[in-house]
Amino acid sequence: MNRQLWERLGGEPEPSWYLDPITAGQKRETHLRMIREFSKGMRAERILKTDLFEEAFGEDSLLDSLFPEAVLVCGMDAAFAASKIALRRHRGKIRAFTCDVRNLAVQDCSLDIIVSTSTLDHFDNRADFLQALAELARVLKPDGLLIITLDNPWNPLYHPLRWLSRGKNAPFPLGYTVSTPQLERDLSAAGLHPKKSDWLLHNPRGISTLLFLALRKVLPTRAADTCIRSLLDACEQLGKLPTRKLTACFAAVAATKR
């Protein structure tokens, strides 16, 4: 993980390449539904989210709407700039700190729920990925819940997108990820018990971003909004098909600590 890169991205006033507001809203609602379904029936007092980029910049912020009954709702980010902006943007609703997820500044067995949305797939190699996974397991309470999402390597568009992300004009590179069966094995090896899984967001990643940018340029705002919503609704129908694991942008798994 390139700390300087994330610090630079976190220091931008508003990333021009970030999700269209309607797409970000869809991402937010999809993740909230998934998290609420995975955590149904749990009493959560101390919550950690391992990435604050959404809370700092996007309409896909999650932390401000998760678990209102919790005593502590906290987020962390590798970039101090992103943590600072997220804290300012959601003042009074969340707490935030900066550290490396491979070396969490958190006590053992202290968190009820950890939400890790596309964080561990930014590492370059498997060793860093497993170290971060072990850290998440360390700070989770017994019977606590880890909800983790990763880039879906079974999506055919993922691999050309990962290659393109290595170009000098790309905002950031896509890193190491694993399939859902491998993630479940890695979670088990870290002392966690996989319980549920899901496939999230079926609009073609990268392609949809460019398409929506083009629609924003050629159509009036209201017409572009209508068109983008219709396209997103159509893409989400792919999530009802047996091929959903091939169209999903992200794979999600929920696991409890033994």
C-alpha cells in the first residue's frame, strides 16, 4: 500500500473521478442493506470501519448511518487527510483515526463489528493481505462480526480494469484480491467462521463511470439523472440471475470470531 498515494488522494478537495452521485447513492443503499442483513439480531456497541474515503468525499458514506445505538462508531484510514476530512464532514457522528490496517492501533478483542469495504484489496501482495486479515481478527471480540468486501476477480471486467489501473493517469491501482471460496478459507485460517456471502453492484465498473460522465456532458441534469437511474436499475437485475457472481463488482462475506 502506497501511503503517499493515499495521502495525496485524500488531500484533493474533491476527486473529479469519483462516482456519479446517483451511482454513489446506489452503492450506499446496497451496502447498508447488506450490512443490516448480515448483522441482524446483533447488539453492537463498538463499531470500526476500515476505510474513510466514502465518508470524506462521496455520497456513498456509510458510517454515519450504521448502528445508531452503538456507544462508539469509529473509522480509520491510512491517509491522515481522509480521516481529517471525514471527521469534519460528520462532526459529532463519528470518531476517526489514522493507522495502517496491518498494524491496528486497537486493543485485542475490543470491537463488536468491523466493516471493511474494499480495503484489503489495495495491497500489492498476499502476505500484506493476510497480515491485515489477522489484525482484523485480533481486535474482534469473541462472537464479534467481520463484514468484508473485496474486488470480485470472477468478474471478466476486473482483470482489464486492474491492468488499466496501473497506468499513470489512473487515480489508484487495484491490488491483490481473492475469490469468495479462498476468502472463506483465509477467514477460517485466521480464526473466523464464515456465515454469509453476497454479490454487490452489477453495473459494469469503469465502463459505467465513463458512460455516466458522458451523459452528464450531453444531457440536461434531469434527463441525465433519469437515464442513469434507469441504467443502474437495469444492471441490478443481473443480480437476480444465476450468473450474478460474474457480473458483481464486489464479493461480500460475513464471518464471526470463534
